[in-house]
Amino acid sequence: MRVAVRRDLDRLWRAYAVSASGTWLAFGAFPLVAVRVLHAPAFAVSLLEAAGLAVAAIVAFPLGPWVAHRTKRPVLIAMDLVRFAVLASVPVAALLGVLSYAQLLAVAVISGAAGIAFTAASGAYLKHLVTGPDLLAANGRFEATSWVVTAVGPPLGGALVGVLGPVATLAADALSYLLSALGVSRLRGGDVPAARDQAGRVRVADLLTGARTIAGDPVLRRLFANSVLVGGLIMATVPLLSVLLLGRYRFPVWQYGLAFGVPALGGFLGARLSARLVARFGRYRVLRVAGWLRSLFPLGLAFVGPGVPGLLTVLVVEALLVTCMGVFNPIHATERLRRVSAGRAAQLLGTWSVAGKLVQAGLTAGWGLLATLTSPRTAITVSGVLLLATPLLLPTRARLSATEPAAAEPAVVA
């Protein structure tokens, strides 16, 4: 890897690490602000989570072509500054005594949409910056960082909430995006945006570029279906586990944080091993084995009980699941970028993220209803059983082995 490229990769990684740390530091701050500051009822808190997720995805959908047709560095800076501004408005409004539920909902939507656009732009920039075998190593590095901040952020955020309150954690999150924007501004490498029509306009058909790219590639179709369903089914059980552990079994909050924080270190280990496993066993075998294993372990959560045995069950199941995800995710992310040209990467990633969040919101609402009609344990069990079938959607060896580099596309320099 050239020295200049490595420096830009380091800068992009540092910016990501700072913003991800702020995000996980403020994990759960929105519901806490709604409950403690605004005294919102349970339904309003759930609506804040689900509606914010779904509406942000819908708002972000038309941003895909906008991101694709622009150089990525200014887009990354703009999205970081947008998130800084809207999140910083919460502590300011709280200090002035004018914070409202409507503002929280608007902040959740705007910051969520900006986050989707940032993800699309950063993935496209990474595709432009890193090629060949270095791409898997780069994705592994970002994945490992994600799991580290997932393990460390919530406990530190909980301590900060206890000392300064939830509004302060949102202020810290806002500051992290400002620092990220400063880091991104130091990037020196340029990239080439996708071509527009002669009038310079984004056509309506551009909105469907990402969907057409996924539909036109059999490997992308399978990876998309697998990742969206697995992510949605796993995330749909998170609120139910909270009800089960914190409500029925009366786990202390610190044990609940421990149960989900410590296993994230397995994700770090898996991400660090991912490239080495691929080099030894091949990407198809590692992708399939990790994909199958991550679908098996969630069913173990159906056997969670009270006390120390229940805590150990969650720790073991989550550790095994997260370790497999740490191995799987960098290979999945790399394969996704390898199969798309640089000009279409932002639209592909934007569509992928939007669809994933919409499915997650829908499944979360559906599983909440199922838990209401039956029980949280039953709903968790149903999710685990359905997950057992998801590896059937993974690409076959023949399809994955037929991968060719995406063809270059005409582009214009902005």
C-alpha cells in the first residue's frame, strides 16, 4: 500500500473511531432523555426508536444519488457537521428549558439520515482508496474498531449518565462528530464521482441504481437477503431481552451492560482473525462457516433464566454470536464492494442501509406485537428458529468463485 494511501486510510479510520466512540458512549441516551427530562410514556419512547429509524431510512433514500454524484470528502464532512448541529441542539434546548418530544424525534430522523449518507460515502471512498487484498484488511480494521467501542462505550456512557445525566452524553456524541469532521478534512486523496446527465441533473432512475445493482448480481442478491434478515431478526429481540432480563428476572443494570458489553470483545477478535482465516481456508469456506454459526447461537437465548446461570448463558451465547459476526462482516463488506464499480458504490450502500433499517424497524414492531400476544421468551424462540434457515440464502461456491472486478464506468471529476 502506498504511503499516501495508508495515511489517508489512517485518517479515515481515526475519524470513524472517534464518531463511533461518541455514538456508543451515548447509546440509549435518547430514550433516557425522553423518560427523565420529558417524562414521556412507554409508547412514546418506543415510537421515538421505531419511527426515528424508519423515517430516517425513507428520508435518506434519495440521498444515494446525491452522494454518488459528488466527491466523497465534502459529503463526509457535511454529514458529520449536520449530526453535530442537530445533536448539539438537544443540550442547548434543555438548558433553555424548551426541549420537546418533537425536537427529539426530528433529531433522531435527521441524524439517522445523515448517518446513512455518511456510511454510503465512506464505503465508496474506501472502495476508491483501497483495492485488492488490502480491502479485506481495511474492512477488518474498521470492524474490529466497531466492536471495541461497542464493548467500552455503553459502560462509560452509563457512568457518564449517572454523574452528569443523559443530556451530557448527547453533548459528548455531538462533539465526536465535530472531531470526526476535522479528521476527515485532513484527507488528501481525491475521488471521482459518478457521471450525471449532460444537464448535470440527478435522474429519477438514479434512485433505483442501488436496487438494480443488487437485483442484477446473484451474489449480491443472496448477501443482501441474508444480511437484512439476519440483522433484522437479531435486532428485533434486543428490546425483548431487555424486558426479560431487566423486568422479569430483575437483573441489575450493571449485569445487563456486562452481558452485552463483554461479548463485543469477541467481535474484535473475530475481525482481527478474519483476513488470516480467509488466507488459509478461502473466503467461501470462511463466509459459509461463519454464516452458519452465527445463525445457530441466537436460539440459545431462548434458554435464558434468572440469576447467575442466566447471566452466564447470555454471556456465552452473545460471545459466540458476536465472534462469528466479527469474522463474517469484513468478508461480507469486502465482497459487496468488490462486486460494484466505484461509481455505483454509494448508491448500493445507501440502498442496502435503507432497506436494512426499514426491515429492522418492521421486524422490531412485529416481534413486539408477538411478545405481547405470547411472551418475550416465545418471540425470542421464534426469531432463533427462523434464523436457522437464513444460511440457505448465502451465495454458493460457484457464484462466489465467479467474481470478476467491476467494470469501470465513465465519470466526471467534480
